[in-house]
Amino acid sequence: MSKIERHGLTRRALLQRSVAAGALVVAGAGFIAAPDAAWALEVSVISEHQMATLLQMARDIYPHDKVADRFYAVAVKGYDAEDNKALVEAGVAALDAAAQAAGHADYVSIGWEEDRVKILQAMEGDAFFQTVRSGLVTGLYNQKDVWPIFGYQGESFSQGGYIERGFNDIDWL
């Protein structure tokens, strides 16, 4: 039984999902673009492959189908700095080595999220994983443009608090 059949997908459905989801494109030296050209990200210290790996890792750690890749790109852009270079290089190398041990070219080329998550779970105690995971908490969720996706209206102190302003209007709980 093939992996596609185990996951209940036909080849046609798999191709449709792949085309719909898109993939990051390395558009030139130091430049990563989204397939729909809605956003692009320039890297200067780390490689395009390392940034693409960070983006995929971010999406695997905090997966939200409704959150666009551009928000994840903003969240990991800070790792493109000289003081993070050694950590990112070693961490991405470890991810790629684990992927290769599982029969894949590198971490980004693993097609199934559950296979990537297994690799991440194996390195949860690693400094690289913990640094990226904890940085994503603020890097991703502190973006004001992301808040409406989750139904968060923002801070309320400056407007008198939540008691008189939407205390019990959450419809998704």
C-alpha cells in the first residue's frame, strides 16, 4: 500500500492540494518569494534554504491553515542575523540530517506534515528548536494583522477594559 493510499488521498487529490498550497520559490540569490507573489523575503546572513526551512518549521510548530505564509515569514525574519547564524546553520543541518535518515532530500522536501512533526518531536529538547518555538510565540502572535484571524480584538486597557467592551462576545469558544 502506497503512502498516498494510507492517507486516503488519490493522486489527483494530492496534486490538487499541492498546486493549491503552493511552494516557496527561490527567486534569486538571497530572495524567497511566495508562489502567488503576494509577498517576498530577502535574506542576507543565512541561506535561502535555511530560511525556507525556518518557514516550514514555523508552520509545523504552530500550524494554522487560515494564517498566510507572509505572517510566518515576518515571525522568522529575525533569525536572518549574524548572532543567530551558527544556531540556524546547526539546527537546519540537524533537521536535514534527520530527514535524510528517513529517506528524504531535506526537511523542506518532506511532503507529509506528520513526518516533519515526528522529526521536530525528536529534537524538542534541542536549543535550536526551543529558541525558534519560543520566538514564534511573540513573532507570530504579536502581529496585529493576525489578530482578526483569531477573533482577538487587541488590548482593551486603553479603552476601559473588557467588562464593558466585548467581555462575552466570543463566539468560537
